[in-house]
Amino acid sequence: MVLLNPDKPIFSSNNPPVHEIVHAQTAAMGKELTAEQFKQAYERIRNLYDLKERIFTEEIEAIADEILLQPEIGWDLVSLKITIGPNVLPGATIVLTSPDGQRVTSQAAGFSSTDAICSAIAEATDIRIFLKDFEFYTISSGLKSLGRAMMTTEYHNRQVRTTACSVDMLEATAKAYLIAINIVLDKINQQLE
């Protein structure tokens, strides 16, 4: 993704995030956030600002897109630990909070760190979805750039497309896969009602 105005961040060291501007930006993008979703978006934008002090419109959009995709009830990522290296089978240890508030820890190995992450999440949630397509790119430049993971997963011959963002590629991957799990769980729950 190429920034439309790389020399004109919305927020910078002299201009920190304020509610009114974040609200105006999300509204201008056509992102209709509830009060709770806006609170989450603003908190994430503030945290990103504390990390890098330059926030661009495209980063606000990526955060809003992720929040809008997430069902109200679902699994939440608490922590992620990855083991990789030469001659080492990639492994992931993941800690999640279940929809009923329980902490669940799971470990898995895979052919890659992405495979290990997805396997650990599937093990913890007991929902198996298949990763069909995966893409990651950074939104701005630099080591502290917000990155966006976009993936297509499949559950019982139905595709689920998700996106998540983080300054860490592996965290964004875990979040995107977990959002897909939550969307599947939400659809299952709707069918049971």
C-alpha cells in the first residue's frame, strides 16, 4: 500500500490524536463505529501514536476495518510466543480468552510460524478452518510501521475474508485468523438461535 500523503500525517509529534478528529476521519471513510468500537479504535490509535508519533489516514482505516469485522462476542488474543530458527521446527504458544472469560493456552508446531500460529489457535478454540490465502504488507515505512494481514479462510466450503493490523506481522496474522474463527463461531451461534 502506498500512502496517499506520506508527508502529511493526520497526527504527529505536535498534533496528538483527539477524539473529534478520529471521529471525523472514520466518518469520512464511511466507517460507522458504535460507541464501544470507537473507544477501541481511539485507544489503539493512541497506543500506536505513543509508539511512533506519526499516524496516517490509512492506518486509522486499517484499525477501523479490523474492529468492524470482529463479532461482539468471541475469542481474544492475550499473548503469542513464537519459536523459530535454523534446524528448529517453528512453534507457537498462544494464550486466548474464551467467549465466557476463561484463559486457554495452546501450543503447536508447524511448517512455518504462520502454520504454527493457526494450528495453536485451532487447537485452543476447537474450530478448524483452513487458510486459503494470506498477504501481509506495511502501511507506512519504518520499523514501527503498522502492518496489515489479510487472509481468506474456508470453513465447510464457505470463505471468510479477514484483516487485522499490528506493528508485528505475527501478531497481525494471529489476530486475522482469530477474527475468522470468531466470524465462524458467530455464524454457528446464529444458526442455533
